[in-house]
Amino acid sequence: MWVLLALLSAFLLGIYDVLKKISVNNNAVMMVLLFSTLTGALLFVPPVVGSVFFPDFFQSINLYVPTISVHEHLLILVKTLLVLSSWILAFTAMKHLPITIVTPIRATGPIWTLIGAILIFNEQLNLMQWLGILTTLIFFYLLSTAGKLEGINFRKNAWVFFIIGGTLLGAASGLYDKFIIRKIDRLAVQAWFSFYQVIVMLPIVALFRWTKPPRKRTPFSWRWSIPAIGLFLVLADFAYFYALSYEGSMIAVISALRRGGVLVAFAMGALLFHERNIRQKGIYLAGILAGILLISFGS
């Protein structure tokens, strides 16, 4: 069951990535991120408040959010800081790079998660998993050659480093999720994580936007896709945390399956944004995903 939930999360994440690209194109990244996180937080107000006044009802519909300790709140706050750091880098990179470049780079996340799982959770690699890592890295290098055809030098382009940094932080967040989901109720994690996102984003927006003179600010344009980002992320994370809560679920496999969402993002991005070298980048993306599948089957 946890595998199916991971695949559902992957599909929802693919749509989520496309919505991000639509939202940040020629738009103020920090404002987009603030309003999308606000949407996600608002969705959790009814379950949190309702769990206090109508606990039996919300337990009956599996949306009960239990009370948690101060220590557990601090653990969730750490997750929030990790994820927001990843998002700020990824959203900014998404604004400046083609989605058909960003999504394959994001697809390498399971490699870094797997390496972390080896170091932290003592998960062991077999021959198939090593082949998967090697395959992914080879096609990641080939992807960099496709980027050069569009004037994107992976070694010198700052936005490439942004998306790589965001991917590494995302992998760290995945490992941290494995740690806290065994200690804290999954709905409590998701609900309070959504609230803390807004609390942390407010001073960040104030620092990076409102301290600038108006003429230096990137204009903000409201788009329907901005609240949709929050909605699809909540749905994707709901399926993700549910998968992690299953006894015996493996973070390396779940992370690998979730990256299948890049197929949705890549295909829709190619159609919507009319980007170049789609066939070549598609082949390299397929190679990266083949490596991820080898890692999954090896697990």
C-alpha cells in the first residue's frame, strides 16, 4: 500500500512542479512562495481547530490532529527551516531555468537520500543499487551537455547551483522525515509544518522585498496557479507521510518513486512552455529515471 501512496504523491508532485513554473515566470518568487504556503496552512485550520472541539468526529474521518509537546513542535520547526531553504533555492532556479532542465536535476534527489540513508540509517547498497547510482550520474552529466546547447553551463550558471542546492536540502529533509514520522503523528507534522512555513516566510519576505526600494522590487502578479501550488503540495505530502507511516516502508524507495513525478512535469512543461531540445533531454531524463528504478528494484 505504501508503494501506491508514493506513486500517487509522485503524480501530484508533477502537477505541483508545473504550477510552480507557471507561477514564478516573470514574477516575485518570495511573494509566490508566501501565498502558496498560506494556502496550505489555511487548509489545515479546520482539522486543527476541529480536533480540539470535535475530536470524535475528526477521528472518524481520519483527520484528527493530536496535541503535541513543545519538543515535538521544535522538531517540526527544524523540518520547516530545511524545507523552506530548499524551496527558496528551487523556486528561484525554476524562474530562471527551463523546466526541462530543472526536473531532471531534481530527479537525482534519491541518490543523495540513499547516500544519507547509508550513513544515518545503516541501509546497505547491493550491486543493482550501485549500478543505479552510476547510471544516474552518467545521464546527469549528459544532461549538462544538453544544457550547453541552450547556453546553460552547469559549472558556471548560478541557477544550476541553486537547483542542486535545493535538491540536496530536499534530500536532507526526506531523511529527517524518516526520523520524525516515527516519533510524531503524521497529520500533526503536516499541519504544524504548514503553519510554521507562513510564520517563517513572513520575516523573510519582509527582509528580501519590503526593505528594497519599490523600483528595485520584482512586480508581483496574482495568478490562479499560486494557491493551487499549496493545494497540490498538501495532497502530495498527505500521501507521502501516509506512506512513511507504514511499518517497513523504506525512505530510499519512497523517495525514488516520488521522483517519477518529474515525468508529468517534464511532459506538461514541454507542451506548455515550448522548450528546446526536448527529445535529447527526454532521453537523458529517461536514463536518470532508469537509474532511480535500478535503485528501487535493488531495494
